[in-house]
Amino acid sequence: MSASPSASRRTVLRGAALAPVAGLGIAACAPESARKAPATPTAPVDLGAESEVAKGGARLYREHNVVVSRDEKGALKAYSTICTHASCPITKLEGTRLTCFCHGSEFDAATGEVLQSPATVPLVELAVRSENGRIVAGPQA
């Protein structure tokens, strides 16, 4: 007769049910270099009228995962709004501060720089241009 107790069917099933959840938690906390953010636009994207982005301001284009800012001189900058920490889409913009809902990382929409961790890597900069009064971002923009 064995001295150690055997696992019950309930214990085995509970462990099997929790394994996928644990895997998701491990993947979400993996180092930034181990994860790959979803692709940025693969072709130039017309985001809208250039007048929608005021000098010193920014506008979030959620449907394209892009933020566009304009400095005081009128120059445009664009960044991917896929968080560099856990690859979540960033959906909140207040002024020029972007906030990721997943873990609270914050970024500057004008520079892409991290303002608050856990992210440590800046946002990916995208090519952007003004064409016939419209903002176009993405490759060959």
C-alpha cells in the first residue's frame, strides 16, 4: 500500500481548469522584449482633417491605433497607440497624456515617451504627413 495519498479527480480537474488562466497571467507579465505588439498600419491611413489637431494638442484615432499631435510650430507627429508594456490598445487621451487601461502605463502623445510605468519603452513612431488638408499616417506617409 502507498504511503502518499493520490490526487482526487476533483483536484486534477481543478488544476486542468486553472492552467490556461495561469498561462495568460504569465504571458501578460513576460518581459517587453518577449512580446510582439500588433502591427501598426501597413498602408497609409487617412485619419481626417488636419484642422482636427490643434497646435499644442493631440487627437486619438482609436479605430487605427494611432495618436497624432501637433507642436506649437504646427509640425505633426504620430505614434502607435499599442502599449509597449502588454500590447493593449490605448483608448484614453487627456490633453497630450495617453493612459493604457491594462496596467496604467502613461505616455506623452507629443513625444511617445513613457510618463508612468510599468511600460519602459516609448511608443512606436509612425510616419505622418498632411496631404490636401488631410492627415495621413503609416508607411510611405
